[in-house]
Amino acid sequence: MSEHFKLDTEIVRLMKEVDENKAQTKVYSLPNIKTGAVVVRGQRVNFEKKQLFDGKLAMILPKDFQSIDPEKLYKPETKPDLLLVNDGGTLQITLTHLSKTAANDEEVTTHKNAVQQILQQMNPSTQWLEGGAKKINEKPLFFFEFITPMLGAEIYNLTFFFRLNQRIITGSFVCGEPEIKGWKQIFHQMLGSIEINESENPEDLAESAPSHSDFSQYHYGKGLYGIYQGQEYRLFKIGDGYRLISFNSEDLDRGFFRQDGVFKKNVTQNEIEGAYELHLTLVYRGHQFELGRESKTQVQLIMKSCDRKLAHELQLELNYPIYEKWVDKTEIENVIEKKLPVKGFAMPETFVENQ
């Protein structure tokens, strides 16, 4: 979910560039996107019905929002299928057809709850607003709304989930605090405009499945990282000092030495410009796990507290006091990165600015 942080920070930056007087402009008309055009915050916004996911989904969306490459704001394994932004970049819409299957609505709810729990853990100061369900084509759509403080501003997010051809669709509408009053109602109207053209043909169901997010090549590098001479390295405590680990032979020119197939350098704490601890949360079958050990093709999932029903469902083994399971990396549905401060070090400025 660090990608959410990066996206939200960009919204804050763009939002602060908007003139204050313009930000306080009120909605001059009661919006109804089905009319094709509404006036929001003094500006005319045109809407049109768009066919998505090869015609399996239709939705009324802003006509003038631009589709941009999701990889500009997301890592390849977490990028959405669709990313739309307004001209100023302060309003953003995402849609993703997950590889995660959902045979029934209870599984969608389980996934929604897991996402909500992750968001709460990432930012305990999140203000939770409305949450509930809507009906689309007689199928439930689950949603929740929240406001996150970010760099002195507030970011509004409406996140939603539903099933399409036995797989979960997730999406979000995001804006800065000045736009909430004008756009919150419109976001909900866009939700209400969703139409599903769901096929019951097994061949169509197979074809509709998006490519899986592949975490088999993901670098599961939990632990300490430090900034030395402007570059980031793995960091280990060695006696009274620290050791930097590099995989780049060019660091030999920086005083690193070759050992055990990598490049190392011993430094003092004062030479390290900043440091953080990378904590990884793995999502498997909609549930969160800590990362234990790692092999070439598998990872060890760790859960410290688990009821018997869930342990049986996920086939977890009790190795007191934890539950564990080894799974293929291809079975991991998401990896949530959280960068934590390290006592005695400043958080790297590059992380604060770029996230």
C-alpha cells in the first residue's frame, strides 16, 4: 500500500498549487452525471458512459479525464488496470480486475475487510467515514470512505469492491480536501452508474481473468536499509559499527570490498545519513501474514494469532507460539511495504519526498 502513500502525496502537492480562492468555490448546481454535464466548483465537467474490460463493465466517467500509464505511480506488481486523472492531477480514479477469485459475496467482503485492516495499520490516524453496500445488477458492491492526513493536508478516498466473472474488481476515487464537498456526491453517482455484462460461459470466464500479479521475482528484502553518500544499501549492525551490503561492483570505488558474492563496507553510525526498517506484510487468500524465511521459490507465512476455523481453512501448522505455512511465491496476492523509523537515525529524506 506504499503506492497509496506515493499517490496521495502527489495529490497533496498538486492540490497546494491550486489558488485558495478557487479552492473555496462552491458547487453552483445540483449535479446529476446522467445529464451528461454538471457544474462542480464553478467548472463544467462532461460525463459519458465508457465500456471497460472488453465490454464486461460499463460506467459513467468524466469525459475529459486523461488515462495515464499506471507504472508512473505504481510498481508493476501493484499497478491498477485503469488510472484516470483530471488536468490538475488532484482527482484520480482507479480500477483493477484482480487475479483473486471470489466464488461468492462473502469472499469479496473478506477481501474488503483485509484491505481496510491494512490501511488502518499503515496509518492509525485515518478518519473512517461511511461504509456499506450498494446494488448493481442485483449484486452487492461494498465500499468504505476515509480521510487520511498527509503532509499538512487531507486526502479523501472512496474505495469499492464487487465481483465480475468470479473475480474481484476493486476501484477508488481520490481527491484532496477542497474537492470533497463538490465531488463526494458525484463519486457515489459514478458507483451507482456501474453496469455489469457478466458472462456465464466458462470459456468467457477463463478469458476474462487478468494476468496474475507475479511476486515470484519480488525482492523480499525485509530488514534495515541505510543511506550512505546518497545511495541506499542493506544495513547490518556489526559490533559498535555497521556494515553496508551492495550488489553493484561500482561500489568498489567507494571503498567496498568483495566477499561472499557481494560487496561490503564497514562504517560508523555518523557516516550513515539516514536509515529505515522495511517491514513486509504478505497477503495470501485475503489474509495478512508476516514474512518468515524465504527460499528460491517459496516464502514462509507467519500468523501470531489465529482461530481454529481459519487455521483449518488455510491449512496452517501450529508451531507454538505461531502458525505457519510455506507457499509458492506465485500464490502471494500482494506485498505491503511499510518503512519504519530506526532509533538513532533520521528517516531518509529521499523516502519522505518520494513516497
